[in-house]
Amino acid sequence: MKGDNRLSRMLHVLVHMAQREGPVTSEEMAQMLNTNPVVVRRTMAGLRESGFVQAERGHGGGWRLARGLGDITLLDVYRAIDEPPLFSLRIAEDTPGCLVEQAVNAALDSELSAARERLLRRFGEITLAALAGDFERRWRASSKRATKA
Amino acid sequence: MKGDNRLSRMLHVLVHMAQREGPVTSEEMAQMLNTNPVVVRRTMAGLRESGFVQAERGHGGGWRLARGLGDITLLDVYRAIDEPPLFSLRIAEDTPGCLVEQAVNAALDSELSAARERLLRRFGEITLAALAGDFERRWRASSKRATKA
DNA sequence: ATGATTAGTAACTTTCGAAGTTGCGTGAGA
DNA sequence: TCTCACGCAACTTCGAAAGTTACTAATCAT
């Protein structure tokens, strides 16, 4: 499976938005994500509809956070981008009447559902403020190294 | 992401194999999985190389279990099919030098790794015998209904 | 032997969703 | 009114699993 970058990318730009004074344009975000502004707007649309960011058009426009980083969790972002599938593993329904298949699928479904639930609970406990805090630790560490040299 | 049926399908055919006397051909498995014998052989190849099944060619040939269902766990099967990615979520590496990206990715990676570890540990605790047991419960339940009627 | 059967495998096509791209419309400020 | 920036539809590209075709290599029945 090829994978889905959207959650990772949205978290990235949201933390960047908090580091800046004014609004951030899709063009700037596209550079951060090494992609195209349309891709950014498409994915950000969900965050806008969920009220985590606001967009303004025209001169001086762009995107702003509508809530503090401490008020947004990874779970919020995951939901805002429409809860894409978490797992690559898919449960086959090749022979729906087969009781063996049903038994196998029940077991897999039970484990995957439990794993999903645990993971999303953790996502709900992690705010973007925590990510920003980690970023600042990394930043201080790297500027210390730079100052020494 | 489109998903990956291989684990689910392999579990399905392995439990079927234990329900039968002689070997099972790829053609028969393909019918169980509603697919093509080549797809079956391709995926079963990993199980053969890992020693969970044996294949014989020619008349009366086909596939046999090389170990009891109680000796094979979901984790064994997952490993035998080459440990495909568990998650659809991918961690973006769009701007490798960016400390914000690094902080986001570290958090995601940590959660996904923990979730993977927990899930695989559970897989290691579930034998195919347990799946077969559940199948038999379902079978008895359905034949009881059939007898009543 | 020889013919039928079944696995092994390479090479190619199909499928499906995320990502990327193009083009045009809309609103807002200089 | 010109430019900037988002909104959005429609199309193309990309990647991996699944599916298909075609052939080879064993093995057994006759």
C-alpha cells in the first residue's frame, strides 16, 4: 500500500501556523510540504469546515488558526480530514456465506477495532501544543549547538 | 489506501486445510477466495518457505499443513507473508531538515510503533486453532438451526 | 513413454485511492 | 481594476495489490 500522508502533513503545517504572526498562504504551506497549493487547500478544507482554521481570500489573505494549539488534539485533526482508514490490512469478504471466513474475520475485526480504539484514544490525549513544545526543545538544542560552534 | 487482503485470505485457507483429509489444490483455494490460483500460489509461497505448509506437484498434489493449527499464530502468518505495512497512515518526509516536521513525525512514529507492537503481540497470542474453534461453534449453531427447521 | 494434473514463476494488465496538475471562478484589498 | 489568494471541478500520474497469461517442471496414471 502506498499510504496516506494527510494527517502527518496537516499536523506539520498547523504547528508552523502557530509559529507565525500573520496568515500563511497555501503557496507557503505547499513549499513546507514540498507539494502543490491545490493539494494543501484540498486537505485543509476539512480543517476549515471543522472550525480549526479560517481562510481569507485576496491580498494579505491566507490561513489562520481559529483555536489555540492546546485546544486541538491529533484526534481532532484525524477526524477533520475525514477519518481515513488507519490500517492497510483489509478484511476479505470473498465468500460471505463461509463460516470459516466469518470466524477469521471476526477475530481480525476484533483485534483491529481494539487497536484502532486504543490508538485514537492516544491521539485524543496529544495536543498540538505538545508537538510545538517538542519542536521548541529541538530548536533550543540545535541553536545551542550552533552557538557553540 | 486500497488495502491488503493477504493475511485475511491466508488465515481463511489455512483453517479450511485443517478441515480436510487430503491436500487442497490452489484451484480449490482460489474458489474459496473467489480469485485465481496464481494469486493463491503467490501468497502461499511465503508460508511454504516459512515451513507452515508443504506443496506437492502432479496428480493428487496440492497443499498440506506442515504443522498443527495450535502451532501457528496470526503473527506467524503475518511474518510469513513478509510483514506488509500495517498502517495506511504514512509519515511524510517532505522537508527532512524541518524541526517542526521532525517533532510531528517523532510523535506519530512513537504512537504508531507502540500500536504496531501491541497489535503484533496480540497476533502472537492467537493460534489458528482458536479460529478453528470459533468456526466450529458457528457451525454447530447453524446446524442446530437447520435441524430444528 | 506419454498424457493429464498441479505447483512455480515471470511478465504483463487492471484496479483503486492518494497525490499531483490545470483551469477557471470568486472575493478582497491595493 | 488589477492582483492576490482561496474554492473547486476535472483530469492525469503514481504505487502497490490483485488479477491474468503463458510457460516450465514435477509427479502420477495409463
